[in-house]
Amino acid sequence: MTDSNSKTVLVTGSSGFIGTHCVLQLLEQGYKVRGTVRDLDRVKDLRDIFSRHTQAADYLEFIQTDLLKDDGWEESVAGCEYVLHVASPFPNEMPENEDDLIRPAVDGTLRVLKAASEARVKRVVLTSSVAAIHGHHADGHALDESDWSEEVNESADAYAKSKMLAEKAAWDFVKNQAADHSLELVAINPCFVMGPLLYEASLGTSAKAIRVFLSGAYPGTARLSWFLVDVRDVAAAHLVAMTNPKASGNRYICASEAIWLTDVAKALNNNFAEQGFKISTVQFPNWFVKVYALFDKTVKGEVPNLGKEIRISNCKIKDELGMRFRSAEESVVAMGRSLIELGVL
């Protein structure tokens, strides 16, 4: 144990999928943790949840904040050595008004950075996204940290725009801060996040996708791939980026590997079929998927990246921060197992 137990870390979005794992790993490493929540009525349940996973839950406190309001942020960062800014809206469906995503992402990030700078926080680790790097489509080259979504596809969806604009606003803030302020910034850019849920209310987009697989609703899969990363590795990356001297001023793609949807189905079927979760492992030919898409209003007549494997480079985070990642299959199975154990199918 290092002197980490004398340091306090603020984790925004502490009740979310990634945030809960960040809190858990910080507590396990001896840090004092202050988590932000929008509703203090959730605190008792959150304490119970963390108490089930660690004996260090007594070193956790919560404070109420809102990304769209100034109230509470000065108090949140007071006495903190580091801030993990994880909070950001991740919708199940794109909103009619893209500002419903962009405003809390950008304005919330600037609120956190302003408060952290004024409180002389040493470093903020920002949870960005690969969506800020490739937008909605990739153009074939292996994406890396030099890429930005606006340079690949100007028609990126609202979520991609919110992540890209929030991250750019963060870098501009740090670049233009007063000379007597030395706030450091690191961005972690995860791809599609899988892995175990700590409690049922953290059910997000990726968990809902695996839940649909386990429900047997898919008669088969298209030849599509996901580039995945395990939530436990995403949290670990935040903690490494928080203290590693090399990390300051850098953004890091946080990704493990790509997996075809048919391999997702096979992994789930192999591990859970005996428990009654039988998943079809049929892969439909591309021509069938294209024809089906013409009549499916939810697909809008096209299937992006059909038959193409997304190429993303994770060399930088492995070389500079020493990160090693769980396999995509392990992450998928872990998420499936947690869904079953939590009874949210």
C-alpha cells in the first residue's frame, strides 16, 4: 500500500457503468473517494452495493451535482488530488435535439475543469470515447489518437459530436488556462465497453445488446464486428493515467480487440445454453442483410461497415502506460454472467 490512502479522488458519474468500477478500484487501492450523484436518495443503495464488493466502502462519500448547474462543483473538488470526470450522457436512442447530449457533455466538462483548476487539483482524467475519434464510420485505416471524428465524417451522430466537442473543449481549456494554474489533463477514449455490471441499474447500451442476445430474440447475426474493451480495464486505464507522469497531455484509445457478432453469439451460447439461454449462431449472408435492411425502418436502408472489421490501434496505451487487456470473449461472457446473476433478463 502506497500513500494513496491520504489522497482524495473525485469521480463524477460514480453510479454509472464505468464510474462504479473506477470507484471500486480506487477504494481497493487505498484512495479516499468522493462520488457525484444527481440524486442523494440513491446514496444508501450505492453504499450497499459497494459494501458488497469491497471492505473499503467506508472511505467513500457522495455529493450532489448536475452537469448543467454550477451548484456543488466547488465543494466536490475541494481537497482532491485527482479528478476522474466520467459523467456524460450515453443515450439508448439519439435525441431529436442534439443539444440534449452536447450541452451536458461540453458544459459539464468545462464546469469540472474550472472547479478543478481553481481548487489546484493536480490532474483530471477525462472519459472521452472512440466516438470522438472515428465518429460513425471509419474510412479503412487503423484509427489512432491523431484522428478526430470531424475529420473522418462530418455527419457523425449526436453522441459522437458530444464526445468530440467535449474533449476538444477540455484540451482548449487546459491550453488556455492562466499561467499560474497547472492543471494536467489526460483523455481516455474507450470503444464499446463490455464486462460485468456491479448492479442492475447500471444497465447501459452494451448490456442491453447482450441481454437481447441472451433473450434469444436474434434469429441470427449480420457479418458485423464490435471493437470491445472490458469495463475493468477501462477503470484500470483511468487509474494508471491518473498517476503516470507520461500520461499528462495525452489522449489514449482504450480498446482490446474486435469480435464478430457471430462469435459473440457463440461465446454466449457455449457458456449459457445449459442454463436455458440458447442463442442462434447462424450468420446471415451480406446480401440477405442488405435486402432486409431495405424494409426495416430502424435500419434506414443501410448497414454501416457490413462485412468490414473495424481497425483501431491500441499501441499507444500499451506502450506508454503498460496496459494489457482482457479478450473480447472474456468481456462478453462476464457481462452475460452478471446479467444472469442480477436477474435483469
